[in-house]
Amino acid sequence: MSDLISIVIPCFNSANYLQRAVDSCLSQSYKNVEIILVDDGSIDETNRIIKSINRGRHPDTAGKVSFNCLFQDNQGVSAARNYGALNATGEWLIFLDSDDELLENALKTFMITAKSTNAGVVYGDVIKNIDGKRMLQKVTPMVDSLEGKVKSQFGRVRIMGPGSAMVLHDLHNSIGGFDTRFSNAEDRDYFLRCSTLMSFQHCNSTVLLKNDRENSAAHNLNKWIIDGMKVQLKFLQWSRANGINTSFIGLKSYDILKMTIGKTLRRGSVFILPNIFWQFYKFKKSLRRVLGVQGSSE
């Protein structure tokens, strides 16, 4: 449906914060919205809350916002997002995590930007809330996919998160959705593949409140680093398999190592450094093999 935005919210044991995410969707100044809740096999009260949300819609949104509640066995966030998108009817998709919140004018800003450009992805800045401490995270324009090219520093730049971006439904289908093999860094893989087909447009506005928990972030850091390296390799392989020229990428592997160590030290997770060096060694060998690099040129 033209101009309809489908907001897909994957949920797994989200009982404590799901209502806030849904309320942020219902409070949008832009009302042509479809909300799709996907319960990914939760074992807490998420299922009951989803059903109660569907029954108790806000009176001022009746007839304007449609709900679709889906349930599946636990398969991970990527599978839940893909299942939601498969059932979405909107022209545009937003993948909102169940503990995050869209700011009031996010959808309106996205749509204004989308109508002024031919971009397949429009995205904005994020306020990060880590255990009650808020900071603005500027997601500066970093992906240049004009004529199917990705910015050369793709291994070192911050990729926007799903909740801070709106994606054309057709583009999502064209790249095959999220890769369910990744439990971390799946958004980087997703948006890198999007960028090979259509351009991105930054909307120069803050659109999302991202609620992180420090303990959760530290626990997942090791897996995030490993998956992040795998994503870089997978993207190069995927690009070549699809006839996309990768000679311009010029990835410097030691920049990735420096970035990874810096993130580890900031999180205070020094104990995982030995594993990082081991993973980096394997990553560098695979990178040379994919790029056909001989010797120590990186």
C-alpha cells in the first residue's frame, strides 16, 4: 500500500518494556501505520501482553493503525524480522527492537525525506540510553551507494541500527531479508547488502531512543566482534557472487583490529582480548583468500 509504513517489532521475553515500544508507534504524528508484533517463542508474559495490546488499542488511533500479532517458535531476531516483513503490507519497513522507542515525529520525518529522494533507505540519529545515561549518537552519512557502490571505509564506519532506518519493502525482498546465521552484526550485513542496490539518505534528525543495558552489551561483545568479522568476509563474497566490483573497497584489516580493541577496552572486557587476537588472525587469513591478496600487504 502506498505510503503505508509497516513497523515490525520482534519480541523475545520482552514483557518488561514492550508496551513502551508500542506506545511510541501509536504516538506518532504520522498515522498511516501498520504494527506487526512477532513473538519469537517467549517464555515470559510477552504473549499475554501482545494479546492485551491488540485488544486495548488507543481510541485516537482506531481505524488508522492496524495490528498484526504473529507467533513462532524461537528462531532468533533475524528470523522474526523476516517473518514480520513477509506478512507486512506497507511500502516501507521499520524494524524496531522491542526495548527501543521511536521519537514522536520519526515517521513523519522519514516520509518527508523519502518523498524528496529516490533513496531505498532513509535513516536518522539516535539517542542512546545506557542504564539511564543518555547520549546523542550522530549517525553521519557514511554509505554512498550511488551506482551500486559502497563507501570504501565500510569496515570502519558505524552502520545505523534497524530502528533508526526506514527501508523500501521491495529492497528488503530484493536482498533476501536478514541473514539468520548471524545473531550479532546482522544489521551491518543487512544494510551493506541494501547499499549495493539503492542509495541511502540521512534525514538530519533524531528519530530513535535506543535503550541499552550495559551488562547485556558487555556479555554480547565477544560474539558481536566475531560475527562482525564474519560479516565483512560474507559481504565481500556476496558482492563478488553478484557481480559487484569490490576493488574500490580497500579494506585495511588492522583498522578493524584497532577499532575492536578500542571497543573492548571501553567496555572493560579485557579478558576477551586473547580470543580477539586469535579471531583476527583467522579473519586476516580469510580476508586475503577472498581478496586474492598474497603476502603481507594489509
